[in-house]
Amino acid sequence: MENFKIDVDADGIALVTFDVPGRSMNTLTSSVMAEIPQLVERIKTDDAIKGAVITSGKASGFCAGADLGDMAGGVLSGGGDLQKAFDAGWALNGAFRALETSGKPIAAAINGLALGGGLEFTLAAHYRVVENDNKIQLGLPEIKVGLFPGGGGTQRLTRLVGVQNAMMAMSEGKSFRPNDAKGAGIVHEVVEKGQSVEAAKAWIKNGGKAVQPWDEKSFKLPGGGPYHPAGIQNFMVGNAMLRKQSYGNYPAVVNLMKAVYEGAQVPMDAALRIETRYFIKTLMTPQAQAMIRSLFLSKQELDKGAVRPAGVPKSDPKKVTVIGAGMMGAGIAYVQAMAGIETILIDQTQEAADKGKAHVEELLKKRLSRGQLTQEKYDALLGSVTATTDYDLIKGSDLVIEAVFENREIKADVTKRAEAQLADGAVFGSNTSTLPITGLAEASVRPADFIGIHFFSPVDKMMLVEIILGEKTGQAAIAKALDYVLKIKKTPIVV
């Protein structure tokens, strides 16, 4: 096997190291999925192996989930044949089921992020140990690309944390930090960095049980099943909430609830087949295929700057002014600060400007409290944002972004005042969501450097940024806008 290395120690514990060659992050490629059944068979039939610990050989994380390109290609290669699609989809689910019913204790030593199919891999283990690092995220985010968990996640998570908690986590694509995951019941133990493998081995040595809770006769679904009074209420309220969120337009949301509802009423083997059936049904919808193309496959190209004009030298914005310190402007200031960009945040009054910076401070404090920033880094990032009413401070900016009211006259006035301070070649961007860029550019004395840079709210969470061209927008302005968006780690779409 090229993706898994097995080392058996003197105690008969196999250390399985998951390490996909040539990739910075482990993903469930077609090659990996073909080898998992081989791995399970080796663990199950090798008498020298008394138990197994599965971990990652990469510092980047345990596993980021399925390679959607591989997965979609493999499942859809049947040309619409539902049985072939089901068989392709069941391969991974069946392998994970074989792992947890191998009769040998399996522990997962999670030394980095585990998302989607990566977390589902660990859920098939009997014991999960995660290292205490707030950079680590555990979750099932498939709903964000028009799918839902298809490697047993809908059934195992439901049986671990109950219907309501599982549905909330999966329908929102929620991620958990290590201690939160333990509190939720997703993992069993949190240990210090570098200690996960030893802790997992210790569990096996101390008589770790090779049976999942849901495979025991005494098992009861936490919080009750679909016909329990609480369960009935959960599904009624949950159905209403999901309908409100999606207006019935996203099959993934509806099919997720069906998979959980039906799967919770039957034994695990049948439940997993129900999940696979709804997963394949969802994957084959035009909505899911379009979202995978737009949000994953095409996004990879966009993140590499595929639409950037050729021949324009790369720019690296060091100082950017944001005019308008409301929630949108403050959000832009925050992502700029996080990207190491000196930011001038301007509003009509100092009080308004200070309020905008206070929002930046609030977002930074959240990162500080989670251990994602040191106090020194926090102070530096907050100090990189200057709240002011003084347009003279625009001088030296590589880019200005206005995020003021959607009023043509106000925007025209801001444009003229800002451009008076800009050097040649600097770009003026409008965050307008309703007014045509060509019309707004009429207020500019340099329309070739005028462009739309439209963020979505909340800025700190929404990854897409629209680059909107006016009739006279030049190639250099387009390139500089794209360079800026990529620097703040967003995905640009030119419209």
C-alpha cells in the first residue's frame, strides 16, 4: 500500500500511518479509498496484530476529507446507472463498517484537522484521541458543497450525540475545536501535542473494547429516536428550521434529514445503506454537481489567480484605506489586518470610526481567547488599524475601498476626496452591491483605476469577493484587485 504504512510493536499494536505521497494534506483520493479495504483486511486477518492505532504522517493534519473531483468522477462514471453509483458510493462506507466490526480494538490518534471523510474515518474507530491544539478542527462540512456526510457520518454522529445535536452540526457544517469536540461527545480524550499515539496505544493496552456502542444490545439513541416524544419534536422543529434556511432549494438539506430520520430507526448496517442511497441521490442532482464545480473545483483555479490578466506585474498591497466604518467596512479592515496590511479606517466622525475599530478588536479578541493569536500578535494586528476622519492619511495607499451608503452622490463625493490623495497607479474600489460600476466611475478622474470590489456579509466568514468591471476599468486595476483579494485569503470572482 502506498498511502498507509503499518508498523507492529512488541505488544502487537499496529501503528497505521496515513500519508498520501506528493500531497501536503491527506485526502480520501480514489487510491486511498481503494486501499482502505486492504488495510482493514490486513488488520482483521493478521494474527500478530492485537489492535491498531491510526494516525497521520503529515504535520498539516489527519485528513481533510474526500477528494471531490475523484469522488464525483468515480460515482458519476456509471453514466447514470444508479446501481453502479451506489456500489461506488458504498465502497468507503462498507470499508469503515468492516473496520469497526473487525473484532480488534481500533483507536484514532488525531494529530491535526479531521474534516468530512477524515472525521468519518476516525468515527469508525472505537476510541478517538485528539491533540490539544486550537488550530485543529473536527467537523462534517459537506453541506457547504451541496452534499452531506456519506462515509457513515450521519449515522455514527447521531448515535454519539443524539439527533438534535447531530443535525445542527451537520446542517450547519459546524467545526469543533478539540476540547469542544470532547465536550460534545465526538472524541474521548484530549492530550498534549505529540502524545496522541501513546495515549491511543495505552487505551488498547488497558483493555480497550473492540465494539461500538451502537453494536451492543443495550444501546439506546441519546435523546430518543424518531418516535420518542423528544425525537418527534426534534424532527418537526428541525424540518421547519431547515426549510426556512434553504426554502426547499437544496436537496442535500432534505436528504440529510431523511437519512438521519430513517437511519435512526434501524440497525447500523441498514442505516449505512440508507445513508449511501440518499448520498448518491444527492450527489447526482444538478444542484450538488454545480456547487461542487463552483465551490471546489473552480475555486481551486480561482485561488490560483486563473483569471488574472497576463503580462501585468504582480502587486503586493501594503497599505489599504477603507472608507465607511460600519459592519461591512470594519469587517474588511479586520481581514486586511489579519493579512498583514496596514489599514486606514475612515468615517465621517471619530466616534463612528472608533466604533468600526472596536468591531475589529472584538473579532481579534475571539481569536486571542481561542489561542489562535498570542498577545503580542494581537497587539500588532490591532495596532495596524488606524481609525480616523482624516483623508490626508490616505496618502501612500495602494488601494482605497469605499463601503459607504448606497447613495450615488455620497459615493461620488468620497471618490473625489479619496482620489485627490492617491498616487498614480493606485486603485479605487467600490463595495457597492446595487449601483452600476460604470455609472459610479463617472465621478472618477481616473476611470481605468476604478473597479468594484464587493464583499459579502459577514466579511470575516464569507469567502467569495466579486470583482466588478466598469466599461473603462483597465487590466492593471483588475490584476491589482485580484492580487489584493488573494492576499486577504478570499476567493475572487470576476463579473
